[in-house]
Amino acid sequence: MQSTTAGESSNVFVASDHSIAKDKVITLAREMNFDAFNAGSIRVARHLETDIKSLFPQWRIPIIVTFVVLIVWLAYTLYMNYIRIRTTSWNQLFLHMVNEI
């Protein structure tokens, strides 16, 4: 919450059943230059936490695509450099790969 270089919002949602404590937290957040909002009772806190966890639900597909491309690329590299050319035997394949790096 300290850095605003990534473009994240500075909103703080406060949920509590105790109105005095909620007002103090909102005041403190506003003194720290955050946009504090009264979110309601403590029951709202569960929804706020769930919303934060589901902030990036669309990231699942790009991550899967990235891993598939990575696995295909690694398999291709393994095939082209070690299986097709047969530079080393199978029992020393991974040792040779690590030493080459």
C-alpha cells in the first residue's frame, strides 16, 4: 500500500460493528492519504475478502498457456540438442545439461 507506481488504488474499505472503532480507523486511513470508505457491518468483511481473492480470475488461462508453451519449448530443446544429435548418453543427459549451463 506504500507504492503507487503500479497504479493500484488507494481505497481502504472498513467494515465493523463497532461504530467508534470504525470511525477511528477511517480517520487514521484518511490521515495516511488513503481513500477510506465505510463498508458497513462486519458481515461485509467476508465479501470484501472474497472480492480481493477473486481480483484476477482471468489470469488462470494465460498462466496455463505460458506453462504449456514452456513445456513444449523445453521438450523441443531437449529433442533437438540431445536426442536427435545424440551428443551424450541417456544416463548422463541431465548431468550434461546442467554442466553446459
